[in-house]
Amino acid sequence: MKKIDTKHFISFEGIDFSGKTTQINLLKAYLMENGYQVAIIREPGGTAISEKIRDILLDKKNFKMHNRTELFLYSAARVQLVEEKIIPLLNNNNFVIADRFVDSTTAYQGYGRKINPQIIRQINQIATGGILPGLTFYLKLAPELSGLRRENREAPEDRLEVSGNEFYDRVFKGYEEIADYSNERVITIDASKTVEAIQKIILNTIKDHVL
């Protein structure tokens, strides 16, 4: 496969309610104001097939879903997203901003669901063809703060959000370890800071390493 330039591929990671969506939209607005073409993608989702898989994954009626089934469904959605959207967009010199990518699988299914890390790595490699973001912003938020933000919203919880405190503690630990061993790619930001302070860190990093 032709080598893909991932300099303009940026992902945002973190446990639920860490503020990823807000910062993704702010970064998109900044880049577009400066003349760049920008696409936002979300995981799971982003293509017709991937969105159908998303519906299955998040539906609370599917409470009997096996952990490995969950892993394969997330990865299947990612294959479609990489092939249909990410590769063509990057080849056309677009910025691609991803709301989650393989680090989420490592954190949620690897650490959270306790699936063997070697299996996670192998499936991630197959699903992406080895493509990784050039830069990842990890919005670090303590699980207890995530829980408070979840309680204060009006929308009902999805299948993953009802997984319990111990699950989210493991996911948080996973993100911490990912950030530690991937520190050349992953930029850790305290998600309890103000929106403006977080945005400033992100934009300064983009200016220094991407633009």
C-alpha cells in the first residue's frame, strides 16, 4: 500500500465528557479560517456502514454483547472509515480531525474490557493498515469528574456509559499508559482547564509541529 502522509491527521482522545467535541470544533474553525480544508470524523461512524455499526454498539438493548464482539465491531467500523474517508481525504491534502481512533480501542476494549493487549495491537494494525495520526491530543480528565459531567447532562446513557466506575477507572489507566509510551505523538492536556486555556495549548502545538 502506498505510504500515507499523516501530518494532517489529528486525533482527540480521552474518557467521556472530557471536552473533545468542543476542542475539535474550535480547531476546525481555526484551520478553515486559515485556508485549510478540514474534515471531522467520529468513531465509531463516519460512513454509511460504520454508522450502522455504531447504532449496534451503543444500543443498550445489546447488553449481552460479548467483549470480543465489541472489539471486532469497532474495528470493522474503522476499516470502512480508513478506506472510505481517511486515506482519500489525506491524499487530497485535507486535514482530518478524528474524534477517537485506535487509542480508544486500546483504552476501552484493552484496559476497560480486559482483552489481551497483543490481540488489540494486532487487530488495530489490521483495521488501519498501520495508519496512525501524526498528532494526538489526550484530554486528561479524572473518572470522577467525567461521572459528574455525565450526571449533569440530559441525554440518556448509551451502552458503554453504563459500564460502571471500575470500567472507567481502567480506561483512564489505559489512557495514562498510552500517553506515557506514545509521548512523541500524544500531547496530554489537563481537561479540567478552561476551554480557552486548552484551545491555546492545542493551537500552539499545531503551529509548532504541523503548520
